[in-house]
Amino acid sequence: MMFFSLPAGCMVWWLLVVVGSGGLLLALTCGLWPFCSRILHCPWCWRACRLPHYPEQWSSTICRYHARCLRAQQAARRRRKQEAVQA
């Protein structure tokens, strides 16, 4: 005895819904996870998103974007310092 039976068209529709939602979930996971993990684990990103305060018990890992920003700032400071010494 079959407990649950659907017409063929309805089963195809449900199959499309399940496969489509799986694809959507996969796309969101692959697309949004790097962005969300960067924001959640970088205090600079946390500040840039205007979130209240970075929890102190979390590690202060800086994301690649802000690491590049820090290196650029340090290079600019070094250049200004060398120019000031030479002048």
C-alpha cells in the first residue's frame, strides 16, 4: 500500500524545487561564505560594516584585503620617512 502518491507532473515539479533549492544553497554557500568569514574574523571588516564592537575572545586575524591595506600604509610611511631624511 502506498502512503503518498502524486501525479507525475507534480512529482516533476517537486523534483525541480528540490534540485533548484539545492543549487541555490550551494551557490549561496560558495559565494557568500568567504565574504561572511572575512567579515566575521577580521576586526577591520567588522569596523567597516559598522558593527557595535569586535568580541574580545575572538582571534584578531586580519583578512587579505586589510593585510594589503596595512602593507601599503607601511610602505607609504617608509617612503615619507626616507624622503624626510634625504631632504
